[in-house]
Amino acid sequence: MVKSRRPPYRKYITILSLALAGFSVLFVSTMLKGVVFNILTQLDNTFYAQFLLIRERLKEDKKATYSDVVIVGIDDRTLNKLGAYNPLKYRRYHINLLENILKGQPSAVVYDILFGDPHDDPEVDRELSLTMKKGPVFSVCFGSNYDRSGGMFEPFAYKVPEGLSMKLADENGFELMSPVVLGSLKSVGLANAYPDNDGLLRRMPIFFKVKDGLYPTIALEVFRKTRGIPRGEVLIKNGRIEAGGTVIPVDGHCRAYINIDKTHRIREMSFYDVWAGRVPDRFFHDKIVFIAAAATGLGDNKLVPLYGYISGVKIHANLFLNMVYKNFIYEISGKNYYVLIFFASFFYTLFFYSRHELSPIKRLMDYISTESLTTRFGNALIKMPLADRIYKTFGSKCNRSYALSLFFLLFSETRKRIQPLLFQLVLLYLALFLIFYYFNVVIKPSALLIQVFISYVIVSEFKRIDFSKIAPCRANS
């Protein structure tokens, strides 16, 4: 009697079914956004910090160049020379400071300082306003829960595009700005920053929603103006912002990763030295000059991965440089990420299910585990008289000790079972890091790594099932 051959497609139906089962376990756990989702988020944040750290170390020897961005900071030296910081008191100092900077004809001067309530002396605001009109001066504004602006920022608003499904950071209004100062500025942009749940700032909103309008972050507004991009060429779309020929990748909340790339260095100098005229005018020629409070006690510090606390102005400056050099960090998220997880589930289910058929890989693994230099060195070492005695003594103790025998038995059996899994996890981790390093694409690793583990467990347990026990009985003919 000729046995019927098993149809070849049956194998792939089984693999697809197992892959769907493994994917469903992770997909349902993630979509519920409960404990599993929070754990995966924390793991992804940890992996992201590790990627940044490894990238930083690998780029230590890479030649860095200075960018055209300069930060003039109200630092500890300035406070020692000019006295304790008071916004109204220092507004007088800004007049001479700005005069000295504008003599060098910079591309832009950006104040990361809120010029809030009008000065007690109207002459101070008038002189500052006249100085600002001499050059391309920008300033930040701040969104707040209570509107104190009286609608003064409405001319800077963008319309909300039809079909926009992003959940943007939103505020109910703005903090007040001195009307005299606002009227002399080239433009304004928001400076609000919202850290993640763990307190670290990884992404900055590119647009904010305030009432019925969208308002750009200061970095985008300075980039647009200095590059001569009309407002009509700034397109707000789901997943990206297009500004001229620059595409800014954003997440579902219209936030972009802050890529602090030290290959483009930022010069920093003291507010006092510039105010006192100790910096040559020509130094500021064609520069983007950020002015901000940078002293440790002034409170404008943000906690970011890898670098710890940095001044808030460095966030805006680096985001601006990301736009200039187009070195954004892209992230695969949403539906694309779940498609990727399913692909990983299917691939690794197929791999583990067919592992015995991959003879070249199996032979390579066997060669590594049996013919490595370590194994050869160990065999040669055991042949030495002293080492031989130690080895026999240790072996004798192991034979007499139930605990040691059990430990080495468990270690041997566990190693045989998880060796292919660990090997694949390491390869996947390296692949994800190389993608991040060379292409600035961050693929959240935790779900993919866990999916590999789930696929391995499901295939291993499936192969242990004895299906002959449930095979239908056939009567003898």
C-alpha cells in the first residue's frame, strides 16, 4: 500500500498559524495598553539610551566641525558681574548686547527669553524695540492654560489641515508679551517642552494647537525665515511636516526626536562678554545667535537621555540644526510597526520550525561550540599534570555532590535549548543598532525581541506534541 505524501503547503499553513498565535499574544497585550504596554515602553526607552551611548562612543574619534549656531548664555559669570537675574533689570542689558551682536550682521538672533509684562520704564521697551528692528530678531512665546495675550499671536497661526488625525499638544492660550517688543520682532515661535512620563525629554512638538490654530515651535519658525520658505510651503501632514525641501518626521503627537549630534558643534559664550564688547563684531556674521538663561540656578534645564540636564536653549538649537542638516531620527511606529512585528513573528517561526533543515548554519554553530580556540586551549590545559589533578579533584567533588551535578546538568540542557534563541536575539539587536547608527531610524526593539522569544517557545512546545495520540483510528481492511 502506497503512503500518501503530505501536501507541501500543509507545513506553511502550520507555520502561519503558529506565527499568528505568537503575534496575537503580543499584539493583544500591547493594544490593551496596560502593564505590558508600560513595560515595553520602559524597555524601549532603555534601549534607545543604550543606542545613543554606543553611537556616541563610536563617533568619539570622528572629526567634528563647528556649526553656524552660537549660544549667548546668561551664565554664572554674567550673574557675578551684572548681579542677580531679574527679567526687567536685564532688559536694559539686552539693548547694548543686541547692538553688539547686530553689528556683525547675523542671519538671526533668537531670544529664548520671554519678554512678558511691559517694563516699568516705557523708554526701555522703546529702545529695545528700536534695536530689534535693526536686524532679524526672533523671540519665543509660551502657551498656557489661561490666555493672557488677548489674541496678539493670532497672526502667526496656521490653519488646521483637513484630515489631520494627529493628537497635538494643546494649550488654552498664551502668556503675555510686551506689545512694543512683539511689534519689532521678525517672528515668534513656541518654546513649550513636554517630557515623557519618566521625566526625560526625547521629542519636541513641531506644531502646537492653541484654540483653533496651529503654532510652530521656535526652531521651525527660525528655520523657515532664514531659508526664505513662504508660510504656504509649510505643509502639515500625518507623520511629517514639509518645509520647502525639508521633511521633518513626527509621531502621532506631531513631535520630532531631538538628535543631539555633536559632529556639528555649537559655540557658547558668556552674555557678559558680549555685552561688554569683548567679542569681535565679525564673529557673529551669518550666525544664528540664541540668547538664553543658561546659569544652573535659573531653572531652564531639561533632562535628556545620555546627556543628563542641559539648558533648554540647546534643545531648540539642536532641533534647528536637525532641520539644517536633515539628520532627523526616524521612527517606525503605528501600523507599520505592527506589520514589522508580524513579519518578525512569521520569519522566526519559519526559522525555528525549519532549523534542522538549515544544515550550513547548524554545522557552523556546531563548529563554533566544539572547535573554538577556547575548547582547544581547554583540552591542551587539561593534559598538563597540575591542571589534570585539579580537574579530576573537581570532577570527583561534582560526582559526589548532588547540587553541583544538578547545576551542571541544568546548565548543559538549558544551553542546548536556548543557544539558538540567544544567537538570534544578539543578531537582531545588532541589526537594529546598525540601522539606527547608519540610517538614524529607531525601531523600538523590545517588542521585536520578545516576539522572537514567543516564536521560539511556541515552535518548541508545538514540536513536543505527540499528534499520534489524537490520530483517528483506522479499521484494518
